[in-house]
Amino acid sequence: MRKKVIAGNWKMNMLPDAAIRFIDELTPMVKNTENEVVLCVPYTDLFYSLLAAQNTNIKIGAQNMHWEESGAYTGEVSAKMLKSIGVEYVIIGHSERRQYFAETDETVNKKIKAAFANELKPIVCVGETLEQRESGDALNVITMQTQKALEGLTEEQVANTIIAYEPIWAIGTGKTATSEDANEAIKAIRNKISDLYGQNTSNRIIIQYGGSVKSTNAKELFEMSDIDGGLVGGASLKAEEFAKIVNYN
Ligand code: PGA
């Protein structure tokens, strides 16, 4: 049985005092869950969040990183730096980074390799635009993105990657993919992984759904056969709402 991983993506929100308060509030509400609870916070919240989450079941992640270990890359943060303070997860290739910050399949691939080299768990985002969905291209786009992201990884690394299927048209729009469509897309990704890395790997890899997940639709989505939890944006900014999503089952 694959574990469900419920990850919050705060994006560019929350000052450190709010982050600490959030984690203090969330801690008792999620302490009994069997699901993996992750909060992906801004860089400036990482240290405070790690301290606040000490001795809890809440894991802390970053939202991006650079693939080089160190060097003349003004404004960037490396996987090694994240690891050095105790970060466990990192989101890679979020559609907002692909769209606004020139992230490509190639840089996503380099970042995943650097994440593994530093023992960080990557949450890799793939997803189609509305145009691609309407032209019937969605499954093709997301399976290609997956293939390029994972190129050159070992089977063991692929099995330890988390993929977040996030249709771009569903992010922050209040429009959620139907649970059937989301499951179909995630099945297509899993089948591709089975073709490339074998069935054992595809059975092990965790694939989340993301895009307007909230407490009122989490259960329906996460109970689908192939959906292993979610990457949650807007609804992860309120502790009570996020706790309901974590405790959906
Ligand atoms: P949303 O964002 O839940 O606000 O749609 C999801 C994401 O971008 O990861």
C-alpha cells in the first residue's frame, strides 16, 4: 500500500511569525494521522518552521532549489544548503516556475538529480494547460514531462520521487479536475513509469493530485485508485482547513 502524502504549498505567503503560529495550531490537529504531512514554505520561513515542527509528524519542504552545489548564482539556494538545515522535501518544476521563471524539463531533471544527491525528496510537478486539455493532448503532455523529468534516474530513485499531477487550469482557479479525469491522468503517468522503469517501480511511486484541492473535495479525490494524496496551495494557508484535508480519511 502506498502512503498518502498531503503537502501544503504556501507559495509566496506567510511571514515567520505566522508560520510558527500555523504549525503550533496544526500540530495537535494532525498528530494522529497515518498520512505524511508536509509543508513547503518560503525560504525565509524554513528555519523557523523546522524549529516549530521539531518533535511533530510535520515535515518541512522548500519550493525550489538550484542544481549546482555552490557558486556564482546570485539569489539561488542549493540542495546542499536546504539539507544542511534539515529540510526533507523540495517542490521541483511547479507550473508557476515553468511559466514565470523559465523552468524547463531540462532544469527540472538536473534539480531532481541534485535533490537525490543531497538526500532531499523531490515533489515534481507536471500538468497540461487548458488549451492542451481541450485539444486532447493532456495525457501526451504529462507523460512526456514525466519522462523528461526522470531521465537518467535509477529505478530506486524513481520509486522515491513524488509526482504531483497539477493541471494548470485548475491551479488557484477554484476549478478542480473531476476525480475520474485526475485518476485517468495519474494512471497514464503510472503506466508510462511502468513502461520505462518496470511495474514494481510504478506501483511504488507516489503520485499526487494538485489544483484547487480543499476539504470538501479531498476525500473524493484521494480515495481514487491511483491518487496518493495532494499538493495543496490556497487551502493550505489556514491550519484548520489544511488539517481537514490531511484528515480526510
Ligand atoms: P491551489 O494550488 O491549491 O491553490 O490550486 C495548487 C498548487 O499550485 O500547488
